[in-house]
Amino acid sequence: MLPPYILHVDDNEADLFLFRRAFQLAKTDVELISLTTVYDAWIYLDTKGPGFAVELPRLMILDLTLPHMNGMTFLELLRSDARYKGLHVVVMTGSDDIGDRNYCARFGVDKYIVKPSIFADLVTVAAMLANVTEGLPSVT
């Protein structure tokens, strides 16, 4: 069996780098797969899960501000596909907008996190997400 993994979708290379580094410092055995577009994420997910050698990710971390298709639209598409209804999704974005939070809650996001501006806080978030085994606390 392959080790569990987390799928991280964010188009900002600096954010991807910082989160990967935070993930390493969290000293976890969970693999982090990073993708920069929702198209790449859809193709990636489309070859995982029941009937395939690789399971779906433990969870997906999704930014909302993405090129070509924003994270909210992708979330809506993801939730409309029965294969991904049970996929845990954490939104980690720069937006603290209540409308964004409500939209994400409506589509079953497990947790909404505003990207930390302090690196030590990002390491704490990475450790918390890496240790998820049975879902997440409700959207906050």
C-alpha cells in the first residue's frame, strides 16, 4: 500500500514552495502532491480511487484564486461528481470574505483557512492537515 498523500492545488509558486517547506518541517510521513491548475487536479483525480491502483488523496487543499477556473467553480464541479463527494477538501486562500466562506460551506468544504502570514503558523497548519485521518472539524 502506498503512503497516504495530500493534494495541494495553488497557482502561486511561492506559496507552493512555502507550504512544501512547512510540510517538511512538520516531519510527517504523508506525501504532498502539488499542482498549479484545477485542470491538472481534475486529470490527476480522474485516475485515482476505486478501480485504480492509487487511492484518492487523504484530502485536497484548494486555493480559491486560480487561473482559468477559480477554486469555487472547481469545488462545485467536484461535488457534482459522485466519485469525489467523499473527498475531504480544505480551502486555504488569502480571502477572509464571508461570502467565500459561505459558498465553500454550501459545497461541503471541511475547513476554510486563511493563508497564514507567519511561517511558524503555516508549519502548524501543515502539521494539523498532515495528521488528519478521520475528517476535519467543521468549517470555521
